[in-house]
Amino acid sequence: MKNRLVVIGNGMAGIRTVEELLSASPEKYDITVFGAEPHGNYNRIMLSSVLSGEKNIEDIITHNRQWYTDHNILLHAGEDKAVVEINRSRKCVIAKDGTQAEYDRLLIATGSKPVIPEIPGKDLQGVISFRDILDVNTMLEYSRSHKRAVVLGGGLLGLEAANGLVLRGMHVTVIHTNPVLLNRQMDEQAGGMLQQALEARGLHFKMPARTQELIADNKGHVKSVRFEDGSELECDLFITAIGVRPNMQLAQTAKLYCERGIVVNDNLQSYDPSIYAVGECIQHRGATFGLVAPLFEQAKVCANHLSEHGMADYKTLPTSTKLKVTGINLFSVGNFLGDENSEIITFTDPAFGLYKKLVIKNNKLIGTVLYGDTVDGSWYHELLEAEQDITDIRENLIFGQRYLPTTESTHE
């Protein structure tokens, strides 16, 4: 008789784990998946491409309902199928509509929730986050009938939302508390070049700026944003994109040990050995996660243990950043600001919109920022991850891999 695996969460991390498990040990489990959205699994990273019109919803569905049927996976999808309780003593999960499933192993992949700022007016109509297909459909609807959008947050998600809405014909202003766009991924110079490029595409910026309140019209709909400096901006649609927090409420209610996320060991196992967790809901060795690369690595390790091939350990590695705005190339990884003990090498060509910055410490690359030409991004990332001594290639390092001495570039 097969063991029973129940997966809470039908997103990218959970389903990638299931895929890896089916590949490693296809007959080991009877699998049941619960998802709060009414679709199969889709590529959340591509939501900005749907918003900008480059793709439609069908293009980003990666696992339609037939896939679950073909792999003998029982899928419970939709708001009523959202799991509301984990009964650890009975080893059973219970959904909102009463649907139950017993498990031998449980995988929690509940993802994250958008951070909603505590400002007066946050509950008005026309105030949304940018997280799922429903949010994108709301934005598309507004873009057809309204003119002015304000995006709170000058990070990756905020800029992708703003760019998409400009392409849909809206007047969009991005507000950001920091004077530098993408300040967690970019230094001042790269952030400035990015801002110029986005302004040329029709985006507007108010930064640094702090929001004081959202003001309603007489129907309870947002009509403007008021700032701490007393200024106001007209606004038909207000989008919050200031980050996410691990969605761990279900785990906390079940008395699983949580700190900033569901705490897991190197096997992606919670403090309850029958319960695993992956993705944005977890905390591993103090770190939480918001990019897709570590999620897929977690899926691989977790599947390795669920299939009882159990040799893999999860290690948190530096992750790189890219912005999904067509025609704008940027890349960053590692400690791109450096410290008093590091050395910085830069290369700038304003005429071609190029900027490169390498941060070196103890003859090792510890961080890089690339703007305009990102072709060497993955190579720099490999050097950084491997902690490779760059003494022999230092002279040409800033120019990229193709400018290394022939013996280096052809060496295997």
C-alpha cells in the first residue's frame, strides 16, 4: 500500500517538489494537492508579462488540470478548498468546505502574503496588491476604464507592475521611500540609470516619499494619495508592492515551530518529522526567500528526502536579480556595496548606457552590479559562488569572460 502525501499549496515550490518526487520515485505516494486558487499551477513570475500584454493567462499555466489527472494526483482547487486546519494528532488536513485528507507525509508550501502598509485608507476600493491572477485581472479591468495609477514600492515587483500599466495606457507614478530604485539590488549609479530609462518609457516617480493616507471619494473608492510633505496625487488605482511575508498562519495554528517563517532543517523538515515545508513560507538557517531559484533547489532536496533517497542537504546560496521589463538589462548578485576592506572596480560608458561594478575582497569576487550589458552575469555569479581566487584574471575581469587570456577562456 502506498504512503499518502498531502501538499498544501498549489504554487511553484509545492508542485516543483511533486515533479521532482514523481521523477525520483513515481510509485511511492498517493498524492493529494490543495490550492486556494481555482487554477492548476501557473508561473507566478510571468504575471508581469500578462499585465504588459506579452502573454495571456493560458500561456503561463504550467500544469493544467489534465496534468494532475495524468499523474493520478487528486487536486482540490478553489477558495472553498483552502486548508484551514492541520490536525497533527490525527495526521489530517481540513479544508474550508470540510474536505479532509489524511497523510503519512505533509508538505506545506503556502507561499507568502503581500505586506500591506498600515496607512489610513488601505481598505478602500481600488487598493490592491500584485500577487496573483485575480490581481492582474483587476489591474487590466482598471486600465480599460480608469486613467491614473500609483504604485507603492520601487522594487522589482513594483516596477514590473508600473511598466505593465503604462503599456496598458495608464498614467503611472511610482512612490518609493528610498532615493534609489531597486535599492536592495542596485547601487546609486545603476539605480539612476534605471530611473532614466523608465522615465523615457513614460513612468513617473516621487521619491523619496512617505505616504500619509489614502483619500476616498463619496463612494468609498480611492481618489488620491496624500504624502507627509503635504502634497497629493490623484489616484484611481493604488497598488502596494513593498514586499512579502511568509504565510505561516496555518503552521502556527498547528503549533509548528515558526519564527519569521516555518523553521526547517537542511532536509526541509519542520520540527514535526512527518511535516516538510518549502518555498516562501519557510525559514532556513535564519533566511527567508522571495526569488524562484532557491525555491527550486529546495524542491529538489525535499523530494530527495520524501523519496527516501535522503542524501541531499539544502544550502542557501547567493541569488541574482533580474528585472522583467523588455529592453532593460540589469543584474546583481552578492554584496554589491562592499565595505571598508573591499575593493571596487567600475566601468561606465554613458553613451551606450553601460555600467559595471565588481566588488572584490581577499582576491575573491563578493558582489557585482551590471546595467545595460548582462551577458557575463551568470559567469560572475559562478565565480562568486565558487569563491574562486581571481588573482590571475583580475586585470581583465571587469571586461568579461570573452576578454580573458586564451588559456583561461579555453581551459576546461
